[in-house]
Amino acid sequence: MIQIALISIGNCPSLALRNIARYCQGHEDIAGAVGFRILDYDLKEFREARPQSALRWSFVTQFDQTLRDLLEIQPALVGFSCYLWSTETSLHVAHLIKQVLPETITVFGGPDAGPRAQELLERHAQVDIVVEGDGEIPMLGLVRRCLNESPTLAEIPQLRYRDSEGIARNAAAPDLLEMSRLVDVWDPPPDQAEMNRWGWPYLLYETLRGCPYSCSYCMYGKTPINAKDPELVVGELVALLHTGQAVELIDPTFTTYVKRAKGILRDLVRHDYSGTLTFEAYPDSLDEEMVELISQAQVSTIGIGFQTLSSDGLKAVKRPKNLPRFERAIDLLRRYGINYYVDLIYGLPQTTKEDFFATVDYLYSLEVENLMVYRLLGLPGSPMMDDASEHALVFSKIPPYEMLQSATFSMEDVIECERFQFAYGDLLGGLPSLERRRLARDAGGISSLVRRYLQGPFDSPGQFREALEQSGEWPCDAMQTVA
């Protein structure tokens, strides 16, 4: 039996690899003729092994353990699922594979590989093939080629590879993958002992691919909309949730297609289960009926994309803005007692650090405190990168492609926003809410309070509070009121 190894290096078990294996195994010529070995590795084990080993004057690392696994399997093909955090590590593993298993074909795919296909093939001899876009259909062709040397590489869609004339690129598949063929990819699901070893102990699940919005810093809008049958979604989710697992939907915005999302949630509510759901939601879609269904379906956390208050920044990245609907969504989530966080990005084109601080102040005025703050990334293949020079955007050339500067954001601004983010977290965790809100009001906003804290040095929020008390900026009667 021919063996295929599929490798993911991340912080939770890989859905992408299971989709590929299940899709291939669903074809009669593959089932029983090919064995698939899914190798989920924890990224931190690669990062931590070398310094730990060096302390013992022994240099056996997770890379060596990975090679041992592959030598036992003797795969004809190794596929890597590549994201911002895993590409460089995967390239090193592929280099080692070519040293000990030189006949093994190495295939790179995923969000960070497809858009970099030309560069990966030009710079890294250990990479044989790169898949562009969804991986199931191209990988089926490659597995069939391992079985009987047909089809030829030129006949398999969405590949880049070297040939006698240089680097060849095949056209996309004529039809989208039928997502409803991706059935029971988590059958059987990992047990709780397995999940406990992960830093992000969620099972990932997708109900659809693609996004109707065209935010230029993102890749989702370039992917055609492709949805799974809602009845199949409900059946698979219920089966997972019955096991008590925490499940994260990785749809770009699960609630955007309102009628479909409400139908799925309504069906989930009819079932009893001990697991929980989390997903991202577009605020415009969160009306009272949707939020009530979210509450009834045991959704543990909702992520809300806001990014920036700046109208110029949103216009520059082609993202819509609707503050009344956002405020309605926040009010509904709070009234129904649903845990949520709000995503922010600093460094967007046409924005400044003051725009970032104003955004934090606006959200704090709505009593939104749980923020997920990100620095702008220049994702290869994203539409924003076509206009990077227009905004003087400069990014690191290696993952995760952090913004270094722009026409409106200096490196000093980036560092200040990064420090602000951590200081904000310190104050949220170190001061009671009522005290913090009083201080923020007196300071003229939470951003002013955080920046005052950064002027320190203070060893803790408590020491900061004591300094304000001693300076007379926090009156004793205010302290008594809080108490």
C-alpha cells in the first residue's frame, strides 16, 4: 500500500489535512490502495526543543522526531499545510526529508504557500510542488499519480512545479469542490487527553468557504463562495458537540448569510449537547433573532470584526462601516449575556496611531473591553499588496509579514501601539472595573490613562493607582465611593 504523509505544524489539530484525506478516501480507486498518515505537530515543540537540548549538550530535537516518524512510514508523498506560523519550520522539515528520503515528493499548500508558489519553487529546492487554492482536488490528482503515474502533472489543476522550461503553472479546476463530500472528517474525533495537550484545544470546522466582502488586507474575498449542505453541517456539529468538544467554526463570517446561519442555529437548539461553539460574526447580521439563537445554541464566544473607527482607513481597505448596526450588535450581545471580543488592526493604510487610540476610546465608551489587537500584516496575494506603494507600506518579507512603516505610521508608532496593547491588558487585569472607569473618565479616556501608565515606570497597576492617589489626582472621596 502506498503511504501518504500529511503534516501540520500549529497549535491545534488540522482540519485541512483531514479534509484532504477524507476527500481522497471517498474515491473507489484510492480507498484500500493508499494509506494516509496525518501528523499533527505542536509548533512550540519545534521552538523549545533546541534550547532545551543544548543545555544537556544533546541536539536531538523535534525535527529528528519528525524524521523518525517519516522513516517509519516511508511515504511516497509528504504534504505540508502552511500558515504564517508554520511555513519556515515546514521548509526545514522538507530539507531534512530530502536528505534521508530523496525520492519522496514534497508538496506545499495552504494560505501561506499558494500565494508564494513562484518564490518557494525558485528559492527552495526541497519543495517539489505547490498547490494554489483549495487542496482537495489537486491532491487527489497527485495521489492518483503516485498510484499509477497518471494523470501527468500538467493535467492536475492548481499546481506549480518545475519542468524542463522552468516553473510551470496549471489552470484552476473547472468546478468548485462539492463541500458536502467532506463528510465526517473528525470521525473519530480526538479524545480529551489528546486535546488537552494543545494550546488551542478546539476542533476546527467549516460550513462555508469564501466571503462576500472584499477587504483588501484579507484573502477570503478572493475565494469563491462554497457552502456545505446545512443538514450535513447540523448532523456533523451535533455529533462533535455530543462528545463535549469545543468547536470553532472557521468560516470567515458564519452569520453573514443570515437565513442559512439562523437555520443551522435553530436546528442545533433542538439538540442537547455538552460541547460549545465559537465563531466570528459580522456585526450587521446580528439582529435580535440571531443573537437569541446564538444564546440558545450554547455558543461560548463570538468574535466581531471592527478593525478601526477611521473612515479613511476603512475606505482605503474597502471595508464597509455601519456604526449604528455595530452598536446594536454590541448591545444585543451584552443583553443576552454572550461572551464576545472585538478585533482591531493598527497600521491600516491612511490611519495613524491616534486613530488607533480613538478606536479604543470609542469601544471603551460602549463598555467593550475584550479586544483582540493585531498589527497589520502584508499577506502575499492579498489585494492590498497591489496598492502597497500608493500608501508607502513596507512589510517584512518573511512570515508573518509585519508592517514596518507607512506614509502615516512610523516604526516608533508601531512600537508604541504594541506597548499600549500590553499596558491596556495590564490595567484591565490589575484594576477593578469601577475604579478603572473612574480613572479613565478623569484622564479623558482609556487611551490617555494607558499612555499615562506607560510613562511610569510602574511595576504594577496597583503601584500606578498608588501614585495617582499620592499625587491627589484620584480624590479620597472617589475611593470611598468605589469601596
